[in-house]
Amino acid sequence: MESIILVIHLMVILALIVSVLMQRSEGGGLGMGGGGGGGIVSVRGSANLLTRTTAVLAVAFFVTSMTLAILASSGTETRSIMEETPAAPTAPAAPAQPEQPAQPGVPLSQ
């Protein structure tokens, strides 16, 4: 489920980037729609379409982001360190006896 929403989220991101870059800025920018005055989609109509598309994609981005955040947080259980019970005390270990160094050997002549 989470991976499906993640793929949809990535596609929405790419479409949102494209729709923002296609919009005409005040200086011209990357806006499309130049050419003759007549046509099926006028400059004003394409601007309104791009604005609406950007708004819909922004809402879809918000919804998928929130859904992914909810899904990610639902899998973990928050635990407090105060809720943990302390481990039972154990008896202290006996001190280790130091090892006796090996006695030097006396060389035997042959």
C-alpha cells in the first residue's frame, strides 16, 4: 500500500514541476501558447487550465504527503524509557584472582 502511494506521489511531483514550468511568467519565461490569435485553446484559456492543473496537483501532493506520513508513523510504537521495568539486581561478581606468573625455568645442561 505504501509503495503504491509513493509511486503516485512521485508522479504527482513530476507533473507539478512540469505544470509550474509551463506557466507563463510576467517576463515570458517558459510559457507556451504563442503564435496566432485564433485557435482552439487561447492564451488565456491555457493559462486558466495550467493554473487549475497546478492547484489540483498541489492538493494531490499535500494529500499524498499526509497519507505517507500517517502510514509511516502508524508502524512504530512510541515507548518511554520511564515505562521500562528495571532489570533485577544481580549479585556482584567475585573479583577475579590474578593469575600467577609462570616460574622461570632453570636451564638444564646436556
